[in-house]
Amino acid sequence: MSLLRTWLAAIQCWDKVMFGTDWPIVNLGEYIGFIRRLVPEAHWEPVFFDNANRIYGLGL
């Protein structure tokens, strides 16, 4: 996990990171918590919503 956190912090491309899961195979709450520990809070909105909205053209 520390290597992934270091890599994400180094590239600073939060517009390219998108949250996704293998639900219902994974525990959704635990996975959200895992991503929150990896991604700085200032970037939660893009990672959890904005990037998917933009990439998939949802217009939400």
C-alpha cells in the first residue's frame, strides 16, 4: 500500500484515477475506506465521482 500511495503522490494525476469495485465480491465500505487512505481528501471528489462522470459523459 505504501508503494501505491507513493506512486500516486508522485504522479499527481488525480484526473486519471477513478474509483471502481468488484462489488458484490468485495466489501464496499472497506474498499471505500481503503481508497480514502490512499487518496488525499482534496482529491476524493474527482476520484469518487467527477472523473467517471467526465469519462463516461454522464452529465451529472
